[in-house]
Amino acid sequence: MASTPIGSGISAEDFGYLNAKNRGKSNRNIPGAGRGLDASLGALQVHNFPISAILTAEATLDFPNTAAQNNADLTIPVPGAQVGHPVFVGGPVPPDDSCFTAFVSAAGVVSVRFNNYSAGAINPASGAYRIVVFVY
């Protein structure tokens, strides 16, 4: 787990504008992107929410065989994470008709959820998952 404090060394200009690829068309600026970033007060702010730290963790997870229309949760310790903090999860490509989501389920614990939307059971392969939590 790593915690990265956000300080005055980061400016909104460092982030620039977000660009998006529009289905093979040329890149274009997303309206409003970048305007919500402000580091002038000594902390990165996104739309008036100061981000005081970015917490990260990585773990290998092996989800069980999950019945149709069900889900399964596994946890990763992320010290400093609190219920309500935004969580991003990166990991293996999910099987068809499924996805992975993540949320802070208790202080210092992030749950990664495998959601099976298919008509049959799915046993996703074991893989490495990376968690990113923003602390406001």
C-alpha cells in the first residue's frame, strides 16, 4: 500500500485537459475537463473537493465459481481507506457478461466484487488487481 500526499508541487497545468478518442475520430477536448482541477491552495482539488492522499494496493485474487445472476466479494487491505471514499479497480479483463467493481466496505478494507450477469456459472481466472482510493 502506498500513500501519495498531494501538495503545492502539482499545478492544474500539470494535468492539462483530458482528451478522449471518439470511436476512431480525432481526439477532442472533453468540455469542462481540467477546469475542475485546482492546486493553488496547496492541495489538489477536484470540483471543490480537496484530495489529501491517494492510497494504492495490489493483490492477487482468485474468485470462486460464481452462480448465474450472483456476485462474489474478496477483500484487500488498504490502510487509511474509509467507507465512502471513491475507489477504482484495475485487473484482468472480465469474462463476457460480467464485471469487477470495488468499494470501501470497512475502515482499511476494500472489497472487490465479481458480478456475474450471465445465465450460467462463471469461474474467473486468478489475477492481479490494483486498487486506487482517493482520500478527501
